[in-house]
Amino acid sequence: MLAVVLVLLIACANVASMLLARGAARQRELAIRAALGSGRGRIVRQLLTEALVLALVGGALGVLLAAWGLDGLVALAPRSIPRLDEVRLNESVLAFALSISIGSGLVAGLAPALHASRPDLVEALKNGASGATSRGRARAVLVVVEVALALVLVIGAGLMIRTLARLIGVRTGLADPARVLVAETVLPKDRYGKDEQMQAFQQQLLARAAALPGVKSAAITTSVPLDPGFNASLGFEIVGAPPSPPGQGPDAEVVWATPGYLETLGIPLLQGRDLRASDDARAPQVVLVNQAFVRKFLGGGEAFDKDQPLAHPRTLERVIGESLGERRFPMMLLTVFGVVALVLASLGIYGVMAYSVALRAREIGIRMALGAPASQVLRAVVGGGMRLAVIGVGLGLSAALLVSAVVTEAAKATLYQVSATDPLTFLAVPALLLGVAALASWAPARRAARVDPMLSLRAE
């Protein structure tokens, strides 16, 4: 939600910047209206109505885009999200989109409308340039805000990307997940209600699977590693350890498996012995534990059922990949929002620089006519854009550090082996944003440097 709000604010800043420029272009028209008796309230209402029309058209296009992209978004979402099949556009969503569109129009249009509704009549009627300096300052402030908000959002996306990269790089302890095939089956109680029936099915299934060409080993288990589909936990007691208070005893995630489980999954046996066929109901119970458990708690065909299906076949490598889905999905969304924020911020910088160049056309023409080299004009225009970007980056870094300090505990639950103030992210993202700002400033600067000074002065 925070990412959505930041992108919306950046978009509103862009629209407000556009409306300020449009108000400057219409200054003479608005001054004539005011001179003929139009009150300030009437002019404000007209400009706000125009802003609302823009917002509603944009909202309608956004709903169409949402309808077009919804199926793809749901397809990319992890299956563990509750009620995912119920996600759809309905009346509530449309009402929300309408209210957001109206609110965005008011937010983006109010300040430009108030500014444009009080022109200096004499200056505006004389040359239509009233308030150009103040509007330039207002647009510059909006660009600084855009850059700051974009930086906060892209830093969040960068932290999520770094987290996913660390998660993908974690050693799972599985030898070769790509060569392990996993499938599911559920035994109906009407045919397998007794233990003997289930055991007979399991034995025949294992025998048939192990006999398939290319199969090295086979095993049955209630769950494979990193698969969230089946999770069970049991309490336990450690012999010789002091008893735990009632209701506060230790518990651990547990799976049931047949002999061959470790070999099939490629899990190394570090100590002790593997499961054996003799570990049946008549033998003492056997348990295998992993290193995390030790560190935490120990201080260190035919006569066969051809109608029983095996469902959802996939490799263990895919199971591991799906286990990262809950992290990959928000990372993907944040990355999309971050890219949108970068594009909007670059458009904002480009717009301000292009508008500034247009206002300074006469000045630039005089400078070049007096012998100023094109490189000097290029540096001056790019330098102006970079100053705005540097200020925005400074404010954005301060805001990002403040946010990371406030949500440190929440970030710990989301990030993995990455600090909420990760130095690499906090250095790379500002560098990226400054690079984007340089490109956005360079285009209008290059155009200004190529202007024929005689044509510019003649137009004036």
C-alpha cells in the first residue's frame, strides 16, 4: 500500500507540474477573463474541473489496464495467498478507483488552480509572462519531491531484490533437486481405511516406482523440503532435560517418511543411521533430525490399485522455486512500482528542464550570439537538472533511513541476510537515480545547445 501511495503521489506531482506549465501558457487568457469580471472562485472552479476531467479519464484508462492485467497478476501470485481465485474487479474496486481519481484530481489541480487564478493583470496583458519565476520554483519543488519519493520506493525494491538473491543462493542441502520428481496422492478412506491396506499400497507403489527405468531410489513422505502444502508440528521431550512449564514445551515441524527418503532427496546423513525397513510398528520408534534441531535443542500394476492417481507431478527444484514465491511476488510488484517511479521522476525532470529551456530561449540565444560555446549551455542546463536531483536524493535518503529506523522489526521479518540500511542498496539506488536524472536533463540541454541564436532572437 505504501508503494501504491508513493507512485500515486509521484504521478500527482507530475500532473501538477503539467498544470502549472499549462496555467503559465494560459496566463493572458485568464488575465482577460479576470479583467472582464470573472471572480477568482469561478476561475478556480474552471481549472479544477479541467483537472478532474483529466483525472477521471486517467482513472478510466487505469481500470481498463487493471482488467487487462489482472489475470496475469493472479497467475504470477503464489498459490498460498488466501482466496486468490476470488480476486476480480467488482463494484467496490470501481468505487475505490472513482474516489481515488477524484481525490488525485483535486490534489494535483488545487495548487496550480489557486496560483493561476491570481495573475498580475498589467504584466499578463502586456506580455503574458506573469509569475514565470514563481511557477518555475513550484515546478522545481515538485521535481525534488518526485525524486525523493522515487528514491524511497526504489530502495525498498532494491532491498527486496537483494533478499531474494540471498534466498536463492542459500544452500538447501539437497544434492540435485532437478533430478528428483515429486508427485502427490491422497488415499480415500473407503478403500484404505485400515493401516494394513495403506501399508500394502505404499509397498507396492514403492516397488513399482523403484523398478521404473532410470529411477535410482524412491520414497514416500508426507511432505518434501520447502513445500508449504503440508506442515505439521509435534511437541516432544528430551530425555534428561528439565521439564518445560505446561503449554510451553518445545515443538518441531515433522514429516513421516519411508526408508530411502534421504537417498531419494539427496540429503546427506551426517551422523547416526538412515531409516530401515525393519523400523515398523513393532520396532522402537526412530526419528531423524536436522542440524538446526541439534543446535537449538541438543546443544549441538495388478494385486495393485490402478485407479489411484498421482497428482501434481513436478521436480523438487520446482518445489524449492515455488517456496520462494511469497518473497518473489512482492519483490516483483515493488520492482514494477520502482520502475514506474523512475520513469515518472525522469519525465518530471525532463518536463521541468524542457520548460526552463523554453522560458530561457531568449537568454540562451543572446549567450550563444555573444560567443558562449554550446558545451557551456549544455553544462548549465544539465547542471540545473542535476541540482534538483541531488536535493531530491538527499531528502529521499533521509526519508528512507527514517523509515528503516521506524520499521526495523517489521523489516527483519521480510528481509533475509540483508540489513534495512544495506549499504550497497543505499549507494546503488541514488547512483541509478542520478544517472536517470542526467539522461532526463541531457535531452532538453542538447536541444538548447543546437538552437540557432538568430532564429531564437527573431522569434522573441
